[in-house]
Amino acid sequence: MSKFWSEAIQHLVPYVPGEQPKEQQIVKLNTNENPYPPSPLVMQTLQDFDLERLRLYPDPDARALKQALADYHGVTRDNVFVGNGSDEVLAHTFMAFFRQKAPLLMPNISYSFYDVYCNLYDIQYREVPLQADFSICLDDYSQTNGGIIFANPNAPTGRTLELDEIERLLARNTDSVVVVDEAYVDFGAQSAVALTQRYDNLLVVQTFSKSRSLAGLRIGFAIGHPDLIDGLERVKNSFNSYPLDMLAISAGVAAIKDEDYFRSTTDRIVATREWTCNELQALGFIVLPSCTNFVFAQHRYLEGAELMGYLRANGLLVRHFSRPLIDNHLRISIGTDTEMQQLIDTLTGHPDIIRLEA
Ligand SMILES: *Cc1c(COP(=O)(O)O)cnc(C)c1O
């Protein structure tokens, strides 16, 4: 607290990102980064980049990247908004659409940046409880609202909604903006992007941080009706004309082009995830079904916080949330096969863990 802080920031409760440890040898399974490097095409593009161009400002409209995304998703460029990571896209979304009289609706367990933005922009919100099995029930969102946001697949649960459930929500909720945060959609869920062509209040947000191995470059985007995109551009152009630098724009285009690499790495992660789920179950964990690059699991009789500390002491970092309802769970990112084997071996070595089958 300082006397120089404006009134508005004194009450902010900022988001706390997962730890980025200094030690190199630690196995990082705590922030859902991709264990594989970016596409070779991305790396070649960055190596070939004419660094002298950096004296110029980048394209404020990032047209090349918007066009690549539009082609990839079968929409037009005026359906696409890009930002400095999807966190920035989401921030602009809250500013542009959710500052309404009626409260924003969101799941009580979801991406914890949502309530941070509500605080930042003074947005009233109502948390809708998940079902007992941690799934979202969209029927519970049939109430007066100034907007609806949820992640699909949800974070940190990993649970997924079917597209027809989302469409039924859109059919009855036509007077406020519905945002679907698809940060993890490429790991096995159905995208709602096609529905943006039929519902002018739907905005789908995605990121290059997870499935495209580019968390360090900061690229996120949204797809929706041109009027929604215009609203986002108004906020963006009142904030920062150049959220994407030249390197990010070029590398982003290259990442979209390398479909083979994208498919092979996401397929590999899905296979490793299924192996990890089975192994964790054999060690006494209850694992939620996941369509993401992480699993959300709790042990039948050991405490989440204790297990996280044990793993940390053995060189493995996983995420634990000290929040009601989920404070016994661990969110474990899917790493390489070797990393996940190390996780399972380390857990097997825990003095109180017994392997269920031979
Ligand atoms: C990781 C994540 C984001 C943010 O991704 P960036 O593009 O890296 O900012 C947004 N939403 C959810 C649910 C995430 O898990």
C-alpha cells in the first residue's frame, strides 16, 4: 500500500500465475505449457527474421496473422481479433461487453483471471455452482445476466461441454454476449467457432500458448461477429496500438501453417494424457475425464497440499489451488512420456501410496 496509489488500485487482488522456477532441472507440470518445442517452421521463421526491420513499428492490425487465422477457421478477417496472449483478449472482452447493469455469470470453479478482471473493471458477477461431478450445467445460466463466460474445456477441471449444449444456451440467451474460452480445445474438445457464424453474440477465444507451444511469445485471438470484433478493436486502440510485435506476427503465421506438426504434437499429448490417467488411477487417484493437456486429480486418502510438497521436494512442480471444493485436487500438466514416467515413479515411491494392480 502506498499513498501514491489511486483509490481504484488499492482494492485490486491480482491474478497469481504458476511459479516459473529458476532451477532448470525441475520438471514443470504446473502451468500447462506444451512439453514440445514450437514447430520447426516457427523456429526457422524467427531465425530468418530480418532484425533491421525491428526499428519500425509492427502492423497495428496484424493483418497477416488475422488472415492466416481466418483461413484456418473458415471465417473472414473481420471475424478475427488478435491480442498479446488470450489474457489480454479476455481483458478487452470484459471491458468491451461485460460492464452492464446485470451481473456476469461464470462457473464458481473456472479460470481465476475472470474475477480478477471483474474487480479491475468494476463488473458485478454471479458464480454459478458446478454440478457434483465438476461439470458445467448450462441450464443453470437461464437467469438475467449482463454476459456469460466459461472455459470449454473448463479449467482447472478439464471437463468438457458438448457443442449442442452450448448451442441450446445461445438459442435462449440472445441479449448478452456469451464468451467461450477455448484455451484447451485442441486437445480433444469440439470448438464453437462455427457457431459464431449463426450467433452474433458468441465470442470464441483461443491461444497459441498451449497447443501451439508458444506461451513465451504471447499470442491470443478471438473469433466472432464483426460488430463484436469492432468493439474489441475500440478497446484495443484505446489501450495499445501494437499489442503484437513483428516476431509474434511472423511466428504466429508460421505456426498456423504447420498443420502436420500441430497434429502430431497434440496427438502425442493426448496419448500421454491417457497413459497418465490410467497410471494415476492405479495409484489410488480419482481422475476427472480430461480433454486438455492437464489432468485434475485427487488421491483417495492423501491430501493434495501434502502431495504437492512431496512432489516439489522430489523435483516435480504441479499446481494446487487453496480454494474451497478443490483444495484436495492437483492439476498436473501433461509433459513428455519421460516426465510423466518420472511423476508416476516418484508417486509410487511415496511411503503411503500403494499400487492397486500388479
Ligand atoms: C492459459 C489460459 C489462458 C491464457 O492464455 P494466454 O494466451 O497465455 O494468455 C486463458 N484461459 C485459460 C482457461 C487458460 O488456461
